[in-house]
Amino acid sequence: MPIYFRKEKVQNQVKNYMPMDKFPKIKGYNFEEKFDFKKFLESYLNMGFQGSNLGKAFEIFKEIVDEKKKGKVKIWMSFTGNMISSGNREIIKYLVKNRLIDGITTTAASVEEDIIKCIKPFHLASFDIKGKFLYDECIGRIGNILVPYDRYLYFERFFNDFFNKLLKESKEIPCTHEITNKIGSYIKKNDLTKNNHDDSFLYWASKNKIPVFVPGITDGAIGDMAVFFKRKNKDFKIDVVKDHLEITKLIQNADKVASVVLGGGIAKHYLLNAAIFREGFEYSIYITTANEFDGSDSGGNQEEAISWAKINPKAKRVKVIADATLVFPLLVSSVSNN
């Protein structure tokens, strides 16, 4: 073993190894003591592996929330549609409702499923149900979450009404953050969604004037319905360039900006790309199961983002490689009584 060779005397002296006294000791939580949730979360820092990355995320998130409450930082979130499919929807709604978030970038699925869940719920099953069986039963599957097809019939009714309303009221070509703002307020008025409007993150985003950008707004059922609506209304358009003008202005003109990114895809890249206009975020937390080995932006680490000026080289940052349904609730719990 190499250690035996390194212990050989050099000029009659035993090699002086680098002192490790100042390095943190690896140590887990002591369950022999009375359980203390705050200490339990703090113990993650010395856990090692992804546990220590999560502990670092707790520290950074607490700092940015404290800074936000002092008006010194803006917090932006990016998340994929499966976060709204899951129970993370309620946690995202909590952050939006309590004005702990200043802006959001997300996908069309997030918008669709936030609306649908105001009408009818999704249901828990398992990951290995046969696709043919579900197809025959008219049920779609998102991992181990089941979505009966009838949800989209109700969604179609909601969105056809909304598109007609949007076309009548829009004096200019709308952009996605204007559309999501109007959807949020319409959720409270529509007969299908009004009873559960309080559960919607889009409703609270609209109420609290938090912009929600959807760069891939046609990638899903919204796009399918837009096709049929466009055939009947040739003048209907969505201005995505206007979105980009607005998000870059908002991020560029803030004193400090933090990003909390759940997952990857277009929602992640759209937010990070906007930060190029300010030479990167000052804080950044990634939570993802994607790794950087394939060169995808979804898996790209923060060193890669620094190379593109998406994250500032001096930023406080961490990438936690984990399923966001496991660790995002813990992250928010670390500041919920802050």
C-alpha cells in the first residue's frame, strides 16, 4: 500500500504529513440524545457524500432567505413540471404565497398540472404498473403518480375559455409571464378551479406579482390546444422575445440574485442564461439527479455554469445530487420557522 512507502525516512526524517486538525470531522446525528430537529439538520454538514452537500444547501438557503428579508437579494426558482406533479407543488406554493420567491422559470407541464390539480387530484401508485394496462384504462403515468385522462378534458374546457378571454383582452401580443399572470387570476374566477384556487402556486404568483416565465410553453397540452385555437384565430401569437427582455432586465438590475434550481431542462437553462447579463448569480443551489458526464445542461455542474458567466466565480453555491422530492422539503423546513 502507498502509505508504507510514504512512511520511509527521508534524510533520517519521517515525512511530515499535512495536519488535518482544522478539517471537519465526519460525524452523524446522535439519536441517543433527545431529538432536536434543528441540530438534526445541522448534522448533515458533517455526514459526508451528498449529505454534506445538503447540509451546505441548508446553510446557503438560510443565508439567502435572511438576506431577502432584509431586501438585499432576489431569489429566483427554476423547476420542471414533475415538481408540480408531486407534493412539491404545495411547498412551492408556500414559498410563493409567503413572498419568499421573486421570480420563477418553469415548463408548460407545471402550468397545466397546477390548473388540473385545482379541478381533480392526481393519485399515488407504483413505478412498475404496465403501460398497456394503464393505456387501456385511460390513465397516464408520471413515475408512480397516476393521472386519469379525464383531467385533460376538464383542462381543455378551462383553457379554451381562457384563450378566448386572452384574445379579447390583449391589446398587444402577450408573452408567457403575462399569460401565467392572467391564468393565476382566472383560476379564482373559473367555475372549474375557483373552489381550490388557494392551492395554486400560479394564483399566489399572480396575487403577489411574482412573474412566472415558461420558455417552452407549447411543449405539452397547452401547445396542443394552441394548435386548434390558432386554426380558428389566425392572429393569435405569443411573444417569447418579450419574455427574454423582461427577465434579463429584472435579473440584471437587482443588487444580488440567488437561484434555486430543481431539476434541469429548458427551465434551468433559461434562468441561468438570463444571469449572463449580470455576470452570474451570487448564490446558487442545484438539486438534481443528473450528472455532468454526458455534457447535458441538465447535469452540468456549477463550474460549467461559471465558465459561461451564469454563476459568479465567488458565488456561494452547491449541487446536491438527489431526488428533489426527498430533499427539497427538508431544505424549506430549514427556514420555515426562521
